[in-house]
Amino acid sequence: MFNTKLYFLIILLLLPLSSSSSSSSIDGLSKILDTHKPSSLSQESAAKGLLKRLLLTHVSSFEFKIISKDVCGGKSCFWVTNYENPSNGSPEIVVQGTTAVEIASGLHWYLKYLCGAHVSWDKTGGVQLASIPPPGSLPHVKKEGIMIKRPVPWNYYQNVVTSSYSYVWWDWERWEKEIDWMALQGINLPLAFTGQESIWQKVFMDFNISAQDLNNFFGGPAFLAWARMGNLHAWGGPLSQNWLDQQLALQKQILARMVELGMTPVLPSFSGNVPVALRNVFPSANITRLGDWNTVNANPRWCCTYLLDPSDPLFIQIGEAFVKKQIEVYGHVTDIYSCDTFNENTPPTSDPAYISNLGSAVFEAMSKANKNAVWLMQGWLFYTDSSFWKPPQMKALLHSVPFGKMIVLDLFADVKPVWESSSQFYDTPYVWCMLHNFGGNIEMYGVLDTLASGPIVARVSKNSTMVGVGMCMEGIEHNPVVYELMPEMAFRKDEVNVEYWLNVYSHRRYGKTVKQAEAAWDILHQTIYNCTDGIADHNTDYIVKFPDWDPYSDTYSSFSRQNNKKSLSTMHRNRRFVLSEVKSTLPQPHMWYSNSDSVKALKLLIEAGEDLAGSLTYRYDLVDLTRQVLSKFANQVYLDALIAFQHKDVVALKSHSQKFEQLIIDIDQLLAADDNFLLGTWLESAKKLALTPQEKRQYEWNARTQITMWYDVTKTNQSQLHDYANKMWSGLLVDYYLPRASMYFNRMSKSLTENTTFEIVEWRKEWISYSNKWQQDTKLYPVKAQGDALAISTSLFQKYFG
């Protein structure tokens, strides 16, 4: 007999969940998370502490108060008002917020839009607070005040690899500044991954795994992110007990401050990645070995990690133990846990049942330890391995947990949004994220118009399940304009007029209105910060990622023969057409705008120096733009050298190769004139954490290796990840990138003068040997700037473009 009730129940379950269902689920989660918040007095005190660190002179000018969400219609909000009946020495402005983060956000909004101030990372120029009037003279807000409600609950921050590319060598002093910056930007859902190896050590030892066994499991300090994800093991290690203890103590400070400010930290959880020694302790456990991840020859010393199958009862035991241990050590600071299954590793089977069981096991391990646990997952795998993650596989994973118990990060929504093609992640709550940066590369790049509209479009779309915005860059401390606009979108209910916003930004960043600076930013908005080609932006300019390429390549030879009747000047003018139309094995740097436009912007910014020479924010922008313009110009010079080689023109080859090498030297001198572009800072911060000479050498090797070869090599094969984390830093250019280019060009010249083939393998041997020595070297590099940045930039502009 046909069961009508059952039929309609099945139909109901198959229908998409409404956005109101998503909203009510998230509202319930928010209420639970609010129970972990400290008292109003504690949060007000934490916000006051932030104000003291930011603007000590104005501590008495502001009054802070925590208010209920009821005041804001049930939303998180801040409310800036004038102090009633102010007297001499009394507060002038009252900032109220539902948490200390909202108070800090309100303070920042007031300082930005009422006082014309600017706050960025120290390494991108720092703060501009000179425009803030003295105490007693602060500008009033309108009578009813400024109330801004969050249109979505969360503002997420970090990528799982940011901890390695940017935070790895930080001490508490640097972390305190970062958490202050986060609060001012309104970030209330930050990843908190520091120190987890210490927790894992405690957990695995309870499962009879020795500390010695873990030496082959943990990666070195600069490679921990990938060891955590099961991409590699042991590379750069082992970790000393000093490191483990140090990082655990640091994590406790980080979490304490995040919680004081009303943030919800996101802690790690168990994805199945285990040390090989677990097989010996539990021989019947279902443990498989994963495939290779980017080693040269599938070297088992570093690759092919071990995965405990989620169907094995031991999976849930270990996962539960890990979450419980974190609660024991840190206290109950959160209900949200991050777990990324198969990050850049493909599952052993595409069977939806297997994938669903895996997801259920991950969540069960969390929820057994914390009944209110919510799984936060990066959606990176759905983009990078889209051929595997078809709708059945995606649904199997996303629906493997109860609705509302998983939040997905649409990691690359600024360029390749997954929410559009997956029916809002098949009705799963998600965060619209900007990825923006890879490897911590230093490159001016952005999609400002998309940032100003994308989150709004997603939030108001039909059946939207969007619950936040986020920044998921692999590395930080670059492109301050991008990291000013993106966090603002957590408070914007309407799209932003970027042209107008940039005019205000320019004034705030430099502390005054300078027409040439405004005009420069107008050009930058339309060019460097308006990438629309949909390509993930890595800095692959030829200076920092010199091609491992044989100039006698058949493909490139055919390109030369095809154009052998053209003059070099004609080929130079048509280069963009030729390289895009003629298939070539030569790697091509990402170029999404005309460099001639950025040269015009640079000319204007140099002219602005007459009014802005003393500004640190201006100096940073000037050095950064000059570096970018010259680096892109160097790409053209490199191609000129290749064309000369193809035409067997020894004189032209010498001229162009010398010009390329001189550009490296000149850019290095430019970067040396700003404290924020120095190799020495990175290396010294690594060594500063060491407590023994052995640790000092190990940490410096980790620091040098990550930004150069990254991973393993052979005598004739560079790492597959070489230059992935390249940096435009003074010291690195002249001592690493310059020798590499010189070795290559010398062999090209020898090939022409002696009429022999270009020995690509011999160049690789020479270069890899040099790199190995440089990675192991201990040469000291400056940590203080030398030279006049404006004078150097002006001189270089005249030299190359005058």
C-alpha cells in the first residue's frame, strides 16, 4: 500500500532548506557561543587596553560599554554617540558594542571616518594617527549617533598555511599587535592553530607513541602547516621540546586575549593524519599510506603520509581525545573546530558512502568531546580537485553532519566562487572568503570591485546560506588597501563605490589630500587592483621565479624562426601578442594590466613626495610600486635576452642580460631603503626564538629554505615548489636571485661564443649546489633601512623611464 505520509516526508527532505532555516540554525549557534564570552566588565577592560596601546593620549576621550543584541534588533553591532554633558577631562565619545570586538570596530570606524586616521600592519607602513585632533577637540557624530549592524554574524580570518608563511617566528609582542589589528577590523572568528603539536604530543603519548616517534611525524617550524594536513612529514624537523613548550605557552596567551575581546577562536581537530608508529602499536588498525605530494622522486623520507580510516573505531577515539585535551589545557574557549579532509590529497575512493562515513566520523570525534561542536571546513578541495568533487561527492561530505553543524569557507570566492555552482554549497552555511595571496609573495594585486560587491551579491541571492565574510590569504603584510576594504564588508549592507572610497582612503593613509596621490590611486584602481582574468595570482616574475627552461626548446625555437624577419624592436612591441598566440613551454608571469599605466601612476606618486616625504605609509607605497614597475619591466628585458640568444646575437644577449642583472641590483637597493622589505628581519626573528645553537641553525635553515627551494631537491632537479614562497626582499635579490640569473646567462653566452648546446642540466647542478649552500649559510643581513627611498625611486624612474 502506498504510504502518502512517507512520500511527502521524503519530498520535504529533498527540498532545499530555506535561508530562514539557515538563519535560525546560526542564531542558535551564536547564542551558545555567547555563553563563552567573558563578562561585560572584562570585555570593556580589554577594549580599553587596546585603546591604550593604539592611542594612549586619548584614553580619557572615549567611554566603552557592552550592550545587548536586543538594542540592535538582535544583531551584533556597534553604536558611536556623543558623551552627554561633557566637561573638562570627561569622555567625548561613547562607543557601545555587543562585544569588545564590536567596540574596537566602532572605535576604528570613528577614527577612520570622523578623524581621517588609518591603521595598517607595521610592515605595510603602520598607522597614520597625526590627523586625529587632540583630546578635547574630537569631532562630534550626528545627534542619533552611528549604529552599524553586522549583516552577517561572522568575520573570519586566516588560512591554515598563514601560520607557516607569516606567523611562524612571531613572539607575544607581535601577536598582541595582530590581535589588536584583528579587533579593529571587526574579526570575530579567527583561526588559532599555534602550539597544537604540543597537544598532539600529549595525546599520542597516551596512545603509546613516544616523543622519538613523533620526530618523524612533525615537520620543521616553517613547514608545520603541511605536516598538519598530511602533505609531508619530518621535513625541516625534528621539533625540540623547547619549541613545543614555547608555542604552547604562546597559544595560551593568544587564546586568552582573543576571548577577552569577545572573539570565537577556531581550534584544530583530527582529520586522520597519524604517525607511522601507530601501525606498530595498533597492528590491526586500518591505516593506509597516501600518495606523493610534490617531492622530486616520491622520497619516502618526506612524502606519503599515513591516514587512519574513519571507519576504524580508533579514529573517533583519537579525535575525541584531541578535542578533550585542548579543552583541558585551554579551557572551554570555543565550539568551532577546523578540519580539512584531503587537502590537496585525493580520497582513496569516490564512493559517496565512504565520503559520508568519513565526514560523520570527523564530526562524531568532535561532538563526543564537545556536544555543541561545529565543524568549520575550507572549501579549497572543491575548487582545486573539482574533477573529483562532483555533486554526489560534495553532498556526501557536506550532508554527513546535522544541518547547522558545518560551516564551509568559500575560500576563493573573490575569483572562483563555489557557492554559485553548488546551490549555496547544497544548502550548507558558508563564509564568502577572499584568498588573494599565495605563498606570502610580495606583489601588488587585487580585485577591489569584486570585494566591494561580491559579498553583497552572495548575501542577497535567492536561498542564500552565507553567514560571514572572511580573509583566507596564505600570507599577510602586503597590499594594505585590500586588507582595509575586505574586512569593512563585514559591516556593509550595500555595495561600495570604490572610486569614492579610494579617494577617502588616500587621504586617510597619508594624512592629507594630495592630488597626485589621488590620481595615482585612480590609475591603480583601474589596473593593478582590477584583475578580472580569473587567474590565481602568484608572483612568477622572472626575477623571483627564474625559469628552469632550456632556451633551445623546440617550441621557442619555432617561435623565433617564425619571427626571424622581424626586427627586435617590432618583436618587443608585439611580445604580448606573440607569447599569448604562440604556444610555448616558457613559463609566463601573470600580467593583467599594461605596465605603462603603472609607470604613469608611479610618476604621480613620486611627484606626491614633495608633500608626503616624511610619511611612512607613503614611503611603503612608493617603494612597493617602484618595485612592481621595475619587476614587470625586467620580464620584458629577460625576453629580450632570449630573443637575442635565439638570433645568436652575442652583443645583444650581453646587453640585455647585464640590464636584467642591473635591475636586480637596483631593486635590491630600493628595497633596502624601507625597513619592511628586508631579508634580515625574517632571519633574525627566526633565530630569536632559538634557545640553543642547534635550534638557531635549524630555524635559520627553515626560514631560508621556505622562501627559496621550499622542498627537497636532487643534484639535477630543483624542488617542485621552488620559489613558491618567493619574496622581494633586499638581501635575497642580490645574494640569491642575482647569482641564479648570472649563472644562466653566462652559460647562454658560452653556448653562443663556443657554438655549443646550452647545458641545462649543468646549470641545474651549479644552481642547486649554490642554493643548498645558501640555505645552510649563516650570513647576517641588515634589519634597518639604509638610503633615501624617495631619492632612489626618483633616480630609478629617470634611469629606466625618463
